[in-house]
Amino acid sequence: MQRERQPKFAMISILLTVGAFILFVLATIVDSLSDYSNVLMVAGLALLAASWGIYFIGGRSLQRAEVATENVITVIGCKGCDIREERPFSEGDYVFKEIGPCKKCSGTSYIRAIYAISIKKD
Ligand SMILES: [Zn+2]
């Protein structure tokens, strides 16, 4: 869903930039608008700033989407029972690391496995 938004961001950004240039051209070329040229310039600058802002935000969410295409999962097991839990990977996790008492039997629970799942749709 996030990836479908990227072309829209780019489109809006391009449209705003084009709008800004049209305003600049009108302000400089059309004599009858010379009274409003300052207003048109400011409006054009505002459009340019908006287009850059949208482009920046769109680019950032694209980066985030790329990072989120892989989910790393830590599987927790127990030496005393057959409990199996999964949680998102956190820094410092490694296989066979002991992580304190088990919730179920208060035996020693440890990291059984760490794996990555791709959440890319294609
Ligand atoms: Zn246990």
C-alpha cells in the first residue's frame, strides 16, 4: 500500500513545481500582472517549497518501506518445556542465548532460532 503512494507523491511534487514555474513566468512576462508580481513570486516559492517537502516526505516513506520489506523474528524456546514464542528481533539477540526463566515452567528459556521473513508482495 505504501509503495502505491510513491508515484502520487512524485506526481504532486512535479505538478507543484510546474505550477510554481507558471507563476514565475506569468509574473515576469505578463505586463498586466506586474502589480501582482511579488504576490505571484511568493506563491510560486510557496509551491516550490511544498513540492520539495512532499518529495522529501515521499522519499523518506519509500526508504522506510524498503527497510520494512524484511521482518526478523526471534524464536524463544525452553529447556524445561515445549513452549514456543516469537517476538521481533532486538539487538543483541543470538541463537542459544539464555534469556531468563520460562513463563510456563520457570525453566531456562533461550533463543532457539532467528529468522527473517520477506513481506514483499511480489
Ligand atoms: Zn518452560
